[in-house]
Amino acid sequence: MESEVKFHWTKEFTPVGRSESTYPFHRVNIEVADVEFSPCAVFRQVVGFDKLSDIVCDQSQLYMWQKGVPFSMLREEFSAFMGIVFFMGYHVLLNIRDYWTKQSDLRVDFVSSVMTRQRFENIRSALLFNDNSGTQLLQRISHQKAGK
């Protein structure tokens, strides 16, 4: 497991114990504690991915339970699922099932070795980010297309 790296983003201020890095898109101040960190670790910390994973796993399990369908998802499975989704964003095939096909010209071994197609589709059908059981929430978002 990668070591925990704490980040604090600011516009201009670079206090002691921080290093300023310049990237093609912007200058970034990152608290560095003499730790090697990967782009994945930076992403996870900046996005709050571990907390997001917990919320999504809990809400997805609750949603499927409310539908009467047995379902469970681990944080690691959600991470793998999101990795596949990010990968699909730049390696685009016409059909999602093509990533797992037996045809050698379409199959993507990276994707098929991480998760089965059936498990990917199960997670995709269960994915939920908020609890729909509260009536006040339902009334509040009933007029919003992006409410769910």
C-alpha cells in the first residue's frame, strides 16, 4: 500500500516544508514529507478517493438491498472498476462488451484480467452515489435531471 501523502493546494503561497512544482497546466504547491509518491497516490489524495469509495460502496449496496438483490462491493473492486472506466475513456471501442471479447483484434487483456465482464456490468448496474430512500431528498431532486 502506498504511503499517505498530505496535500494542501494554494494559489501562490509556498511555506517551509513544501515544494512548488510547475506543470504544463499550472503551478502546484504540494506538502512533501520526503516520500516518493506516484501519480495514482496524488490522484487518490486530491480527489479524496478513499472516502468516495466508501460512500459509493455503501450506497450501492443499500440501493441493491432496497431492490431485493444480493450485492456487495469492496473498495478495491470499486478502484478497479474506476480504473477500467478511466481506461475506457481513452481506449474507446464501439461496445463495452468488446473489451472482453474472444476476438483478438478487439479484446483488451488488461481489462479482462482485472475484472470479468459480468462483474463489471453488475457493479455498473448497482452504482449509486446517494441514498434515494429519504422522501425529502426525492422531492428536492425530482425536478433535477442530474439529481441522481
